[in-house]
Amino acid sequence: MTFEEMYELAVSRKREMPDGSSTAELFRGGPHAIGKKLVEEAAETWMAARFESDAALTGELSQVLYYVACMMAEKNISLEDVYREL
């Protein structure tokens, strides 16, 4: 899955808010809940980079990216908005 696809998935989860979706539940918590997950996964990424395998680090990085996509969807920040800043 590309980041663009991940972002579109997050946007669709926010729009549809499907029952049983952990992402929809996260959106119900708003930016605070999403931010907490983002910080948690960033810390786990740091620890994985320091003490774990590359495979563990890869998994943690993928989670950071997903929560970045969720925060973008929550705050209506488009891919183009972010790309302009890169």
C-alpha cells in the first residue's frame, strides 16, 4: 500500500465511520486521540530503531505513517498541502 492509498483509506474511514472500525473509533476521539496514538507510535519507532530488529522498526514506521494519514484526514489536510511543504 502506498502512502496515498493509506491516506485515502483514512479519509474514507472518517467519511463512512463504519461500525467496528478502530480507525472510526479513533476519529470519534478527534485530534487528541489521534495525536496520542501518533506520539505513542513515534516513541515505539524510536525504541525499535534503538533496540529491535529492522523488521520491528519497519512495522512501527508503518504505524506512524498510518496515524499521520489519520491526522491529515481529521484536520482536512490534503496530500498536496503536505507535499508543498516538503
